[in-house]
Amino acid sequence: MIREYQGNGDRLDVVLSKDGEISRSRAAALIKDGCVTVDGRIETKASFKPEAGEKILLDMPEVKPAKAEAQDIPLEILYQDDHLAVVVKPCGMVVHPAAGNDDGTLVNALLYHLDSLSGIGGEMRPGIVHRLDKDTSGLMLVAKDDKTHAALSEQLAARQMEKHYRALVYGKMKEECGEIEKPIGRSKTDRKKMAVDENGRWAKTEWRVLREFPDRTLLDVHIITGRTHQIRVHMASIGHPVLGDTVYGHKRMPPADRLMLHAYSLEFTHPATGQRMRFAAPCPFCKE
């Protein structure tokens, strides 16, 4: 499908995403893949600024239907309408099929329980707007159509969604609240792990004490950014790893039967109605 735009001096990725049909990040990926021409020449830089009057053509690849199979897996759906759904992912469930996890995932369950899913996430990630680690439980936002998916992705990128977690961490905090602002990147010693890295991406986490115990503390954690393993890496970096974390924790921590991290609340603006919506899912390991 060919879509036509006109240059106006803005960045190319901005021009392509202004109508809300695709997100800016999706536009940047399409540009990089050589799907965009400016006055007949292929342009692969999202930062390029076409001048007023220059003709921009986007050769939009057809979205392939999801190939993951629908499976009748129990799934708690807190809310759904024609555009989106809010679901609760249990601890231990992988979000989407991948090597070693061909089925039994959240996507398999979504395909069974919901009447439609957006295709932007690709064949194996339909509807998936944001991620949760396998062992993190809690709220996830799912898009049912591409326009909604693009709009929600833009909110996520612009930090217009508010996400709070419950985390049970090792030890006692010295303050009642605080923030951690440390860049996060791929570990240089173990590529499967993330780490605080001065050359990594900016990341910010805010925390507040909810309840103290002799050897652990229950926190409300508000993430400003959404880096991979952000809460786990940041809390470990200040000496208070999340209990049950076998990757970033240490042997001195008291035992836990799961990763004590739960996506507790989610607030966003509904793309179709403009209404600000907030949802919360009770924490399965909290005694607040």
C-alpha cells in the first residue's frame, strides 16, 4: 500500500506519524528499511527534513496475520471495548511466542479470548503494546486495531502513561522515598542481562515505602522510563534487589517463591474517546 505525504520542513519520521496511523517509532523503522522515498530517491534517515512541496511516498508493507495459535488459557480481562483491552498477566507466563516458548503465552490466550488484535506487533506479537518479564505479574494494555496501537505506542514513547509497580525488596530503605536515575544498557559480561552503564540509555525510577518488615520492604515503584529489567537493575544497583530475583539478586536475600514484582496500576488516555483511564490489579504477594 502506497501512502503519499508532503514535506514541510519537519523530520521525516514526524511527517509520517502525524496522522496517527503509525507511531513515530514504527515510521523510523520503515524509513530505515528503505520503504520511503523523497522526490523519487530512497531516504533511510528518520532525521532527514524534506522541504515544503517535496513528495514523500511510503510503501507500507502489508501486515501479515498472526501465526500464533489461539489457546483456551484462563485470562483475567479487567476491561475491553472495540479498541483495546486491559488484562492481568500471571507470574510465569511469557508474553509472546519465541524460541523455547512456542505456546502457552499471553498472545496465545489473547487470540482465544479477544475478537481482534492489532497487527503492528508482527506475526508473533499481535496487540502487544508494552512488555512484562515472564516472572512479573500484573497489568498489560492490548490494542485491537493498528490505529489504537500506534496511538498507545506514542503515549508510551512520550511518557504520557503512568505505570506503578509493587516490589518487595531486600533490606530496609534509609529514606521514605527516593529516585534512581542511572543509564541502563546491555551487560558487557553477560549479554542476557542488563546493567547500569554510563553509555546506556537514560532511565529513571521513583520509589516510595509502603510497609517495612525486619529484612524486606514493600515499595510502590513508579517508572518514568521503560527500559528492559529497569526496576530489577535499578533496585539491585542501590543494594535492594527484588526478592526472588535469581538474575540480579544475591545469596544473602531471604527466600521467595516467585519474583516479587507486580505491575499494579496503569493510567492512559483512551485514543478513541480521549478519556483518561486508570486500572489497578491487586498485588498477589502484598499485605498492605
